[in-house]
Amino acid sequence: MLIRCQIFTSHPAHVEYNLILFTVSCPHSTMPLINKSDYCAPLFFRNGHIQSIYPALLRKFDTGFYERERIFTPDDDFLDTDWSRIGSNKLAIISHGLEGSSHRNYVVGMVKMLNRSGWDALAWNYRSCSGEMNRQLRFYNSGTIDDLELVIQHAVKTETYKEIVLIGFSMGGNLTLLYLGNKCSRVDSKIAKSVVFSVPCDLRASTRELARIKNKIYMRRFLITLHQKIRAKMEIMPGQINDDDYHLIKNFKDYDDRYTAPLHGFKSAEDYWNRCSSKQFIPEIKVPTLIVNARNDPFIAGGCYPVKEAANSKCVYLEIPKSGGHVGFIQFKKDRCYWSEERAIEFLKR
């Protein structure tokens, strides 16, 4: 099916709009690219920082319904997964953001919406993110698609599900796009769609944005939690890793050069960003995919809005709401759902 579409977008730093006119062909979906997002932030919640911070601090969920299962990796490590089953033959696999977990509010909110809409949900935790330190020297990064593949294949082998979809937030969104783009036509046939939110699909651009003074509160928080994990790993692996002069690390460039790159086989932070930024793989994605990146997201900038890549893709749809912050998209409804959760279900059902 050929669909003639128009999408109006703008760079976050500019007022003027650019018109992108193109034709897409996708045999798996009839949903056209939209030209205007229908998300409208509540009054007093339109600021990107408020959108990002409010849900993290004040949105609360009970997670006692989760059923935990541990998956063991080929390198003698483990991944902890949390299931929320309703007896469906459809499953959504959810990937969280940097230093997040399956218990983060944005993950749990999505799990509850999926269950209400007839889906089982599987929220997995990256190595070191489940509450127990992992066994190997490596942690996780924006390119650990081997672990995502292991989780997907574990779900496939249950032979319970006829349809599987992938949902990712922030770093989990980059991981999802990278996985789909790398696998290309080799993606398991049961994977039908994917939806990702607040994606730093250009790691270099996102790193530079987070290093800005206005984002110091976020950068400091990340570096503190990452330091805690370094120290925890020092206790179980003495002599293999250290935190000498950790106070000199001020941003992700410093951290990735010292830890991420050498621990995961990259030459440098730049090499890591180049190889693991999902933006370059977007045109190769063969599964209908929706990317939602808010224009006022304080974590992303520039290349993280892949207009050109989406235009050259047959199955990737890009939506850029004016507001939403980073993994925010707040709305106040009786069922406590957020717009991102409704938007995901809408895309998955069409």
C-alpha cells in the first residue's frame, strides 16, 4: 500500500517549521504518518523539566503483581525479568531507560495499560538494574542487543504467544531501534510492531545536551547511581575495577571513556556512540515502528529527531509533540494513565 504523507516538524531550537513531503510503503500497517500530535500538556505542566521530573517523583504504583523470572546468559551472568500475565496470546516486551528498572513508574504505567488492553507484559532489567549486582565485569549499555535478543527468544520459546511487540523508553528505545535495524529482515516473525519514547538515537548529540549546565541535576544523579554500582562491583571483583578520582568525571564523555568503552569492547566513548546510535539503522527497520520524541525533551537534541531517516524508511513513523519532556507525557485521568500509554496501545491496535 502506498500512502502519501505530510509531516510538519521543527528543530527544538527554532521557531520555524519545515515541511517534509514523501511517500511511504509498508505492507504491515495502514497507519499514516501524522502531521500533528494530539498530545496537549496540562496547564502548568508544559515545561520540559516539569514533564520529566514530576512523574519520576510523584507518580506511584504498587508492583506486587510482578512475577520474577531469572534468565541465565551464555557468559554465566543473569537477567531478571518481571512478568505481568493475564493469559493473553499477545506479549509486549518492555525495555527501560538508563539506570532504570522494571519498577520505574513509566514502565509500570505501560504494563498496567497493556494488561487492560489485552496484552501480557514482560519488563526486563538490564544487568545490575534488578536490585542485585550482575556477575560479570560488564554492565549494560545502549548497544547490548545480545541481552534483548536473549529475552525475546526466551519469550518465543514459551510457545505461548502468537504476537510479540517491543516497547522502549529512552535508552531502551535506542536499544530497541538498534536491535530491529541490526536484525533487519532476520527479526523473529512473531515480532509485529514496536513503539519507543524519548529516544536518544544520536548518542553523541544526547551526551552533549546532558552535559549542558541546565541539565546538571540529571547528570549528577546519573553519575551518583553509576558510582554506587562501580563501588558495589569493586567489592565482588577486587582489583578488576576501581573508582580512583571518580570525582573528576563530570559527564558521560568522561564516564564512557573510562568505563563503558573498555568494559564493553569499544575503543573510546566516540567509538561507542558511533556504533551504538540507532539513528543510522532506522532506515533498515522492517517492523512497523513508532518513535515519539517530545520537542522539549531536555535529554535529547539535534540528531535525536530522525526526520530524514524516518522519511527514508518504509515502516518507521516519527511523532514530535510540542511537549512531553523526557518520558513524561503527563495527563490527569481517573484511570491514572498517561498519554504515552494510550498512544502506544493505539498504534499497536491499528
